Amino acid sequence: VQLQASGGGLVQAGGSLRLSCAASGTIFSITDMAWYRQAPGKQRELVAAITSSGTLKYADSMKGRFTISRDNAKSTVNLQMNSLKPEDTAVYYCKATYFSSGPHDYWGHGTLVTVSS
């Protein structure tokens, strides 16, 4: 499974960014997807997740600002980030979980999001 994340960059506080993650090598429609992030000096944390059936989960600090979505036809998962804050600055990672004799996690290379104040 290969994951290619894109869309990171520099944005001012209050701005928006849209991250995308393209997956290959898996049956995307039955793969759970998620976005995580890791800020300097901090542990990696869940941002948002979407299961193969469309169930959503968000970290509390992202609710109402971030929206995760998936396009099974394009094997992509997106993260729309609005009202960005400097504390959202982090490397954002895409994760795929494929269930075959148990869960198997795959990670993509991260994409850097920098929010300036």
C-alpha cells in the first residue's frame, strides 16, 4: 500500500488548506483512512478518521474546523482545514488501515502545514 499526501504549505492564521492523500495498492473502498499530525516536540495525534462505511471521527480541537472526506472512485481521502491556528502547525500524515486477517496500518510520508500568526 502506498500513500501520497499533498496540499501542505504556509498559510496565515484564519486561512484554509486542503490536504489530499492518494492511495494505491489496496482495495480503497474497504480501507479505513485517517489523518494524523505531529508537531515539533509532540507525539503524533489523530486529527480525523473515516471508515470504509463513512463513519467519521474527529479530535475535539478539530471539530467544526476540519472536514474529512473520501472519494472511493479516485482512491483519495481529503482533509479540508478551515480557521487554521498557529497551533495547527505540524506535519500531517495519512494512514490507511486494511483489514485482512486483522488490521494492517500503512503510513504515507507527511506533508508540512505551517500556520503563521
